Amino acid sequence: METQQLIDTVLGISCTVIGWFARELWTAVKELKTDLAKLREDLPKTYVDRNDYRSDMHDIKSMLGKIFDKLDGKQDK
């Protein structure tokens, strides 16, 4: 009977450890899902859209081009 009690004890302890580990994994996955959902909401507010960036850079480059053209046309001696 001692062998059966030992097997039952080992199985009980191992099932408890596996159950605890599975619960921790489940909680971590749930937290990751909520973090990902929050990131999806906050990401467009934090970063600039690629098309907006390109149009802004085009405007800046055209302004700089006009400034350089005026500087090249200036005849200071």
C-alpha cells in the first residue's frame, strides 16, 4: 500500500504544479492580449503615418530648395 500512496502523492503534487503553471500561462496570455489591444489603440497616436511624413518632407525640401536658390542668386561682394 505504500507504493500506491507514493504514486498518488507524486501524481497529486505533479498535477498541482502543472495546474499552477497552466494558470500562470493563461494569465500571461490574457495580459498580453490586453497590452496588444492597448498598443493598437495608442500606436497611431504616437507615430506619424508614412504618407504624412513623406508629404511633410517634400514640403520642407521644396522650402529649402527655394532658400538655396535665393542664396545662390544673392550677389554680395
